[in-house]
Amino acid sequence: MPDGGHLRVVVLISGGGSNLQALMDQQTKGLPIEIVAVISNRPDAYGLERARRQGIPTEVLDHRRYDSREPYEADLQGLIDRYRPGLVVLAGFMRILTPRLVGHYLGRMLNIHPSLLPKFRGLHTHQRALDAGEREHGASVHFVTAELDGGPVIIQARLPIRSGEDAASLAARVLTQEHIIYPRAVGWFAQGRLRLGDDGLPWLDGAPLLSPVVIEASSAGERREV
Ligand code: GAR
């Protein structure tokens, strides 16, 4: 691994960048990564400001300037690869990626999704979980494959839904858990403990993960790993 054993990471964002912030904080605390660039498809993404404050190079590639997905993605791939990342981290990057781009980064692109996958792929996950009468909800980190939000799940944070809770409250509680599980998965990858196996499963510490690692957050807020 180049750069003194630190994994080169490019982070893609579209918005607030709180997951980016969690990764930057853990990098400061010794996670063996170097975030070499933050790329946003939206010029006004607050995450860009977070990255600048940390002295991390930022790039904006505005999808609205393109007529179709393919030329946008060709430029996006060129931009990402200029930074020679060992891992690409989607942190609230709200663009659907084509199989071609995903294939280029297969096994070295992670995403976080605010649901207990395979439940609630796509948007508005918190409201949909409430509407479905779910008793628990959470977030998942997965390898990105051509299937939208369908790649093999590495780690999940689960929390019980409180009675009378609204989507905003639930989203905020899930986000707090995202900030725990995403750096953990990225750390495993950076340490060489995590990879995507030829069998399509995530492998952790030399064995296939037949089900995701789960972090339970009780309604009282404390955590327990199972
Ligand atoms: C997070 O909740 C993340 O799980 C979600 O966007 C939010 C980004 O927050 N991602 C998706 O919905 C992807 N399908 P952040 O910008 O504060 O990290």
C-alpha cells in the first residue's frame, strides 16, 4: 500500500457530508486511510466545505451540465482515477451508477444505505420503514455492484423504532449509527481484512460473511455488538 501504509480513498458526496466527517475524524484518530479527494456532483454540497477545512482537495462534477449518464460517468471515472484510489467511498452520493462504472471499481467501491438491506432500496427509506410498520430500522454498508443498493452487505446498524417516531427523528438516529459502521468497514478494508470474494460474498478475516456483522443500538442509545 502506498503512502506509508495508508489506503488512498476518494469520497463521493452530494450533500451534508456527515459520513465524510466521520471518516475524516477517524483518519485523524489513526484509521490507516488517506482521503486524497472529495468529489461532489453538487457545487453547494456542505461536505465540500468540511473537506476544505481539513485541507483535502475537492472537485465538483455537476451532472446537470451533461445531457446523458455515459459522458458524465466517463469524466467522473477519469477524475476519480487521477487520484489513484485503492478505495472509492460513496457517502451520500445520490447518483445511480451504470454497470460499466461499477464494474471498473468492483471490489473497491463501498456504499452506505439508510435501511436494513435488502429492505427499502432506493429513496425515502425512513418514511417507508415507518409506513410498513417495521419495528426496527437501520443502515447497511455494502460493496457496490450493478444492482442498485443490492451489493453484498458487510455491516449493519440496527435500532428499534420508537412508538410515535417520525421520519426525521428516525433518520437522525440512523445517521448517528452510520457514523460508527462506515469507518469500521473502511478500516477493515484498509487493514486488508475485508475484500469482495470471487463468490460474490464479502470476506472478513479470511472467511466469507454469510450474514452481515450487526451492531445493535438499543432505544436507550447504548450499543452492543453481536
Ligand atoms: C446518509 O443517510 C446515507 O446513508 C444516505 O444519504 C445520507 C448522506 O448523509 N445515502 C443514500 O441514501 C444512498 N442511497 P451525509 O451527507 O450527512 O453523509
